[in-house]
Amino acid sequence: MTDRILIGVDESEQALDALSFAADEWPESDLVLVSVIDPSKGGYTPGTGIPSGAEQWYERRKSETEELLASAADSLDTAGSVETTTRVGTPAAAIVEYAADHDVDHIVVGSHGRGGISRIVLGSVAEAVVRNAPVPVTVVR
């Protein structure tokens, strides 16, 4: 049985490091590249309604995310299969939910390496994934 490894993918260098790490560490596994569109980055806040331009923002982000995932998938040299998916929501919650619902055996995410007050104030996707994931998580720094 082949393991399914979920890798969180965004535009960061840390995500690219996580992608390379997973491909090197599990070359025979099936890789699932997940990117998350966070609606809070589009200017929507509760109580304000949907701002003008929100649909255009979402369509642009969706297109950019699909291009990012295609490029990431093309960069991999792996014996297993590679699939890509785009989710909408908060990144940590969307990654954990996908893993729980789609028979994932392991999660790999990059970390920005924030610590102390910065981590507390800004939050950490990697930390939230580690705390809530239903499967083992590797954080690549």
C-alpha cells in the first residue's frame, strides 16, 4: 500500500522546501499538493458584506493558485502519483479537514520559523496543523 502525503503549498520559499523534502523523503508515495485560498485576504470581514471586486479577487486568486500548483507538480520527480487541489478557508483548518476527509497518511508543511511574541501575535499555520491534524505532521524549516 502506498502512503498518501499531503503537502501544503503556497508562494513561500518554505512551502517549496516542504515540497522538495517530501518528494525526497517519500519518493514512492502519492503526493497531494493542497493550496488554500483564504477569503480574509480578499478584504472581506464579517459585518461589511462582500466588497466590490471580491469576485474578481477570488477568480484571480483561483487562477494564480492553479498555476502555482501546476508548476509545483511539474517540478516533482517522483515514482508515485501527484494530485493537486485548491481549497477555500483558513489554511490550517482547510489542510486538517482535507487530511481527515481524504485518506491522507502524513502532512508536510513549511514553517516561517517565527517564534516568541511574533508567533503569538501572528499565529502559525504550521502550529495549528500540528495541534489539530489527525495524522503525523512534518514541519520543514
